[in-house]
Amino acid sequence: MTHRARHKELGTSLASPADDPGHDVVPRRGDFLAFLGLVLAAGALVLVVVRPEAAEALVRALSSSAAGLVR
């Protein structure tokens, strides 16, 4: 996961919004999005291993839609 540095001075523009008193910020939103990305990548990998023709169909569908946008 990523590590975000926090500065100790609250009055500077480098301070995190979570450091301001009275300012609510959703905690660990980035961690959730990183986890969601990993789950999607793992699911795609499992799909490619279990059903290799699914990857070919996906590439064919994406290429045909891209060709349709060019016309």
C-alpha cells in the first residue's frame, strides 16, 4: 500500500485536510480503492486462466468498438 507523509505544521498548505480540527475526511479511502483494484486484477487473471477464450472475445469486442469510433 502507499504511504502518505504528513507534515507537523497545521498552518501550512502542505498539511493534510485530516489534520485540520473540525474537518472530517473519509479515512483510508485510498486503501479501499487499492484493494478493489487488486480484486479486479485477480478476478481478470482467474478468468483468463479458467476461460482463455474470454480474453480473445474481450480483445475482439474492444477492437470492434474502437473501429466503430474511427468511422
